[in-house]
Amino acid sequence: MADLTDQVIIITGASSGIGEATAQLLAEEGARVVLAARREERLNELRDEIEADGGTALVVPTDVTDREAVGHLVDTAHDTYGQVDVLVNNAGIMPLSMMAKTHEEEWEQMVDVNIKGVLHGIGAVLPIMKEQGHGHVVNISSVAGRRVFPGGAVYCGTKFFVTALSEGMRNELSKQHNIRVTSIEPGAVATELTHTITDEDILESFEGMEMEPLASIDIAESILYAISAPNRVNVEEVLVMPREQAM
Ligand SMILES: NC(=O)c1ccc[n+]([C@@H]2O[C@H](COP(=O)([O-])OP(=O)(O)OC[C@H]3O[C@@H](n4cnc5c(N)ncnc54)[C@H](OP(=O)(O)O)[C@@H]3O)[C@@H](O)[C@H]2O)c1
């Protein structure tokens, strides 16, 4: 396994769930983590916990839908530490709804965060990674980037995009620029992700669902696996499902 000591790793969506667990785990492995999301207080608490455990963390409050703000995030990481080794493009929202209900505002928000937000991160780190001659972009897609379920037409569309984008990036960047690209594809994870759902029918359909979901740490471990693999290895896709989840 490659050593993560002092590697500079930017994590979007670090204020809760998978991003938070990933920041904690990678900081324990010695990485210097740069924490981005909108909820600054949550990021500050996480930084304090990491530092209390002897780790290094930097908070840069960021709305990933704002290209300039994401540029500022990456520049701040680079100015502070002089390098950017890994970007974990994790920020995402999932306001599921049936198409017939035409929740157009939520469709647009998903495009802005799950698609444009991911592109903003990539656009900001690539010049630095090209210049330094190495890098790793970890895009958090989903099982929803492989399978489409009722209520998930737009959300799945955004995650199919992330999976396709990751494949295209690998084709163009891995050999030519020594930039590895991984698509992480979780099944159901117990996080705050469902808090953005407003469609009553979808919320009702979740009630009485009996299944043990994954924990955020399960996904953090798969991210650690991908980025700590030796440089000759490109962990392309990791699909991690709860044992009891059928689709
Ligand atoms: N949970 C699952 O079952 C599951 C399954 C497959 C894939 N995923 C993917 O995993 C990723 C993380 O989600 P999670 O499950 O950990 O949910 P979560 O706990 O709700 O975390 C989502 C994170 O995204 C951030 N975020 C949302 N909008 C943002 C914006 N405009 N700018 C910056 N940050 C923003 C949130 O922070 P702020 O609100 O503070 O900005 C939060 O830190 C998402 O891409 C999600 O699609 C989750």
C-alpha cells in the first residue's frame, strides 16, 4: 500500500456522511485533509476532532455549485500545502421524486451539485495535477449510476454521468498525465442524504423498509483502498452494496 503521509486530499461534502468519515479515516492515515462543504460549523467541529487526534485539517467553506468558490478551495489547498494529491468529489444531493410530479427545481439542483459541482472540482485540480505530474480524482457515483429505480430518473441520470465521466477521464488522463481516476459506487448508506427528499410518496415507500444499510466508514475504506494502491494500479470502479440490498 502507498503511504498517505502528508498527501494533500481535498474532500467535498465533508460536513456529514461519507465525506466526514473519509476525512477522519484519511487523516488517521497521515493525510492532510482539506474539508469543503457549505456548513462551516460542522466542518470546524470535524477539523477540531481531527486535530485533537493529532491529524492535520484545513476548512474551506465552499458551495460546489459556484465555480469560483471551488477554484478558491483548490487554490487555498495548493497555496497552503504546495500540492494537491487527491480530490474526493463527494458532495451530492438526492431529492428523489417521480417524474410525473415535475419537481423541476430539484432536478436543476441535482444537475448543479451532482454534475456541475463535480466538473468544477475537476476543472480546478487538473492544471495543478498536470503540472506536478501526478494526481488522483475519486468521483463518488452510486449504484444509481448503473441501475435506474422508480423516483430516481434524474438522480440516476446525474450518477450515470459521473460514472461515464470517470471512464472518459481515465482514457485521457491516466496514461498520459499520471492522473488516476476512480468511481466509487455505494448502495444504500445510512447518512443525511435522504433529508433532501420532499416527495411524500417516496418518503412513504421508505417506511417499513427492512434492510441493514452500509455505514459511511464502509465507503471511506473503499476510498482508502483506491488511493493507497500502488501507482501502477488504477482502481477503476468500486461497487459496494449492503448484503441485503437487491437493487
Ligand atoms: N447515502 C447513500 O446511500 C449514497 C449511496 C450512493 C452514493 N451516495 C453519494 O455519496 C455522496 C455523499 O453523500 P452522503 O450519503 O454522505 O450524504 P450526506 O450526509 O447528505 O452528505 C452530502 C454532503 O454533500 C454536501 N453538499 C450538498 N450540497 C452541496 C453544495 N452545494 N456545496 C458543497 N457541498 C454540498 C453536504 O454538505 P453541506 O450541506 O454542508 O453543504 C454534505 O456534506 C453523494 O454524492 C451521494 O450521492 C450516497
